[in-house]
Amino acid sequence: MWDTHQLTKMKNRPTMEVLEKKVLEAQTDTRTRLNVAHLESEAIYIFREVVAQFEKPVLLFSGGKDSITLVRLAQKAFYPAKIPFPLLHIDTGHNFPETIEFRDKLVEELGVELIVRNVQDAIDQGKVVEEKGKYASRNSLQTTTLLDALEEFKFDAAIGGARRDEEKARAKERIFSVRDDFGQWDEKNQRPELFDHLNGKIELGQNVRVFPISNWTELDVWSYIEEEHIEIPSIYFAHTRKTFLRDGMIWSAEDAVVYRESDEVVEERMVRFRTVGDMSCTAAVLSDAFSIQKVVAEIRDSKISERGARIDDKRSEAAMEKRKQQGYF
Amino acid sequence: MDVLKIATAGSVDDGKSTLIGRILYDTKSLTTDKLEAIETKSKANGFDYLDFSLATDGLVAEREQGITIDVAHIYFSTRKKSYIIADTPGHIEYTRNMVTGASTSQASIILVDARKGVIEQTYRHFFINNLLRVKDIIVAINKMDLVDFSENTFKAIKAEFQKLIDKSAYAEQNITFIPVSALQGDNVVEKSANTPWYSGETLLEHLEELNAQDLYEVSQVRFPVQTVIRPKKDEFHDFRGYAGKLYGGDLSVGDDITVLPSLTTSKVKEIHFFDKQFDTASRGSSFVLTLDDDVNVSRGDMIVKFEEKPQVAKQLTATVCWMDSKNLVPGANYFLQSGSNRILSKIKAIHGQVATDFSNIDESTNALQLNEIGSITIQLSKPLAFDSYKNNKASGSFILIDAQTNTTAGVGFID
């Protein structure tokens, strides 16, 4: 039912001409235009509540598939008006170059404001100390830079692409998640969240993390990217890369950022990335999925969870919960 | 694909998290890395079986105490359906989190420990599911392995539960009883050889076949306006669109509408969704509509069909479930929020506390404590458009927000 031939380039989107006349559906008990139509409708509802309830929202943009999906949903929520808030990228300095290139192109096409704050600055100022050793990563260092940026711009709502199916501490998150002055998540005392009555009332100094795609699974996100023809960075597709093995995982050997022992052998492998985090904590998976259709098929059959290739979660059973208590998103 | 939203309920240690872990395991929804983590941890904890609750109890405090504190949302799919399960806490202290989990569910699984039978939390949770009007209830009588899969025990518990059902006024509710062992997997996904006397469906078979109640069961159009879209672009110079989500019914171009509470009338001019226009929008969808006339519409207003008006009043009576440690008392001020509408309100009267065993209303009560349920009248500072909860779950429910602490202090279901 859904016109799958719509233009993919956002800047070339047609203005308000009538392309087709039909019924807009989001029900789960009828044939829907999209597999995830009900989730799309829910996310759009959440975006509009954020803009109505907060003074100064911001969208946390990493260049990964989840935040790219958020951008598309935000566009849909406010069209024909522009996205009414800026994007904020907390740059670890360890990004895949493809992601940054993609980010800049997207921002230009959308005409939205992009704010970049660097983890390197916090390191230079001595606010955080770079981790050392084999498993050093800047992933958890992002928190300080994020909290500083929220304070600097007085953002009261930070919209993120975290999903409940990613990780078991995230499975406990609310859609509007209240954080104190220190960005801390009080996991034992969360506000009840009932029906669609989202309570965004906060005190000065508090802020709210908002998760519009809380109820999406990894497969939902990929299906949406496929059905909506959303462009994503090339590292999500199979490509040849110089890699090495450690702890049964495949690491990129092309970037100096990833620490490698001299006896860890470099080999070319056909790989892709399932998540795009800090390079130093994101492993690749073997794949021959060159197209979005093949990626969707691969995810559907996968026996390993999405964050199975994220070393930051493997540090301890409560790694995510601890990071969240300290203000991580 | 059909989506089914389910919540679990039942007392602490009745095995809710274990049941969900078992469903995930038997439907092969646990990925290798998660399963390995459960195996390692179960062994380290000295269990001689897999502790499936580890799959859902995501907080350190939960794993330490072996209980569920807050709702975990679990996702899995079969070839037939996508499932969203809210695994809710059983402890009475966390009842508010149980209500949160059940509020958006189409079906609930209430677990009963076969050794204990129907206990206080069982009827409390059944009562809350009735209050929330969850249409499909599955009573999973669990730990059958510990009562030698006794048919008599199953029948006795069923008979006891039936007494509660007889007191309930919600006649449309469907209730199914299934004997299970979440730990060993009997009648969860696979039919058990241990219960030859039971010829019904397994839990998963039942869920797969369930014709879930439509979440937006009403036919009447309710479109609360979230925000007004006014693009500051040349090509949309005069565009003034009203953005919202449709709760109930279908809305079409040309329909006569009324804006509440102002009672202004107009016609639907266009229905926009992103860069497309539609003739009709159906319930559940989020979109932007424009009107024929230049009328005054803002956030918090509700657009309805001309002939389908809800109530509009500055006073309402409702059943509330109290969720704050600060008691609800008459004369207190709260913000009442229903969807996009937030109105300063005063608690006019507390008529009494409702007993969760369907027995009576204690009219001597003049305050509601945490996790208590009562009947109250609220005075609003501005008129609100609303429905009875049994006619529309969205426009018939609200939350009360503490004006000092901003916390969500209670949830109300309008009479």
C-alpha cells in the first residue's frame, strides 16, 4: 500500500502536492502500510510532546542507524515545518570517518543546526582521564562531555535513540526519563508512566532523557530503514576491511585508535558493523550483506544480540546500569 | 504483522520473570550471548537449573534480592505475531509499577503459585486488571511440578478464582486457566506429558490464537491537539495544521467537527502525513489536519466529530490508584493531565477506599495511601473534554501530578 518509490533524498522531497489519496492507518489489527506503522505513530506522538512540554530540547545524534531513524521521525512529526530543535553530537574523536561524512551531509540537507562537543576537550581540560590498556575506550568518557553540553546550552530535554530491547537495564527505562542535576538515573524510583499521559514537568536543573523508539526492536529499525529508503553510512554494509581477532571478536585494524598487540595477526575479512559506537569498543561481524534487504534478512536470522559486539557492555553484568546512573544516555 | 501487548501479574516469587525467560528460551528468542550469560550466572549462583529470571531482571538491586522492582519490556516474535511483554513486579510495594505495565496491555497473564492458591496479591492484581479493563486474562497456575501435577489442585484453585470472577462487573472479559511449570516448561510452549488431564492450549498457543482487543476500542473520534504546525516557509505561508494522534474512529476530509471546550465548529479540510495527503485517517495514527475556517485551536483542545461530543465539565468523578508516598487528601491541589491537556485541579472529595477483593467501599476513609484505590471527585480550574473510561481509555483516563515535586502521584479512571 505504501508508495515505496518515494524519493530518498530528503532535500528533494516534494512539497505538499497530493501524491495519492488513501487511508492513513496505524492499527495493528488491520493491514498496515508499514510493518512498524504503530511504532512510527507512537514515536511521532512522543516527539510532539517533547516540543510542546519543554523549553529547549535537543536530539542526540551519533550518526548511527538509531539516531538517523530518529531524525526521519522528527521530520515526519513536524512537516511541513522544519525540525524545531538542534542536533548534538558528542564526538569521542574515535568515530568511523564514514559516519562523520554522513553526518555532515545529512545536516546540510535538512538545514538543521548541528552542535558538536568533543571528548578530547574534556581530556585536555583534565576533567576525565583517558583509559589505558588493551580495552581502553572513550565510550564512558562521553558522559562528562554530554552533561557539560546540556548545561552549556540549558537543554532541558535530550532525545536519544536508545531502545529497550538493546540491553536489560535499558529494558527498564521510561519514555520520559527524569535525571537530576548530575544527570543521574534513579532506577529504583522512576515516575509511573501510564497510557499516553507523558509527564515532562521538571524542576530547574533537572532534565529529561526522551526515548521515542523505546519499543522498537533492532529488526524494526532495519525494516523501517528498508521500507522508508533511509540512507545510512556505508559501514553498515558488507565491505572488505583489514581486521584482527581478539576474544572471539573481529576488530578493525585500519584505525590507529584500536589498540592492537604486535602478535595479533591482521587479515582481510568481509565484514560489516551492526552498531556504530566508538571505534575502540565496536567489533565487526562477518557478513556478505551488501544491500539493505540482505541486512534485514541477516538480522532476522541472527543468533547473537546487537550489543554482543560491544565490549563496553561486557565489562560487567551491570555495566550499562552503572553508566546510566552516572548520566550516560 | 499483528502486535500483542501483554503484562504479567501475580505475587512475588510466583515465577513471572521465570515464565517470560522460559517463553523466550522455548521460542528460541534468546540469542547465544544472552543464553551463555544466563548459564554462567546461574552456575555462579549455585543453581542446578537455568535461572531464566536473569533474562529480565535488569537491575543490580533486582538480581541481589531476586525480585522484580520495575517493569521490564521484553520483545519477541513468532511467525504469527510480534509480542511486547511488560514484566511487572509482584511485590505490593511496587504495585504502581505493576499498574504502569498493565496500562497499555491488551492481555494479562496472572500467575498463581499452585502450592499457595489464590492469595491477596492475586485478587489485587485481578482487580487492577479489571479496573484497567484488560480484556483477556490468562490465569497461569504455576509450579505444577511442586504439586505432582495434581488435577485436583488445579481445579480447586480454578474454583477459588471463579469466586472473584463472579464478583466482577466486567462481563466482556475473557478468562482462561492453564496449568504450567515455568521452570520445567510444562504447557508454556510445549504441551506437557505430565498433565494428561488437561486438553486445552499451551500458554503460547493461546496467545498465538488470541484475537486481541483493539487498543482503541471505541468508534468515536477523539483527536487531542498536541501542537500547532506553522511552518515559517514561503511555500507554506498560510499553513496552520493541528498535530495529534487519533484515539478512536476514523476522520475524513469534509467531516463536520467541533473543537472542545470552545464548541467552535468547522470542517476537516485536509489530512496530512509528512509529504502526503490522505482522504481518511484511522484510529491510532498520528497526523496533521487543517480546517476550513480560521478558528482558534491550541494545545489541549480536542477535535471531535460534530455528532459525537464527549462530556465537557469542570468537575469529574473517578476511581484513582494512588502512587505517591504523600497521601491523597481532600483540598489538595494537583495538575490533572489527560494526553496533551494539563489543568490545575483540586481534590474536592474522597468518597472512600475500594477494597481490591471486590467486597466493598470503605466510606470512612478520608485519605488514600500509596497503592490504595479509591473513588474521588475532582474540581478543575478549566473545563475538560472527557469520556467515561469504559468508552475510551485515552480520553477516559488521566494522571495527577504533584504541583510541588512534579511526580506522577496517581492515575484516574473516569466513571
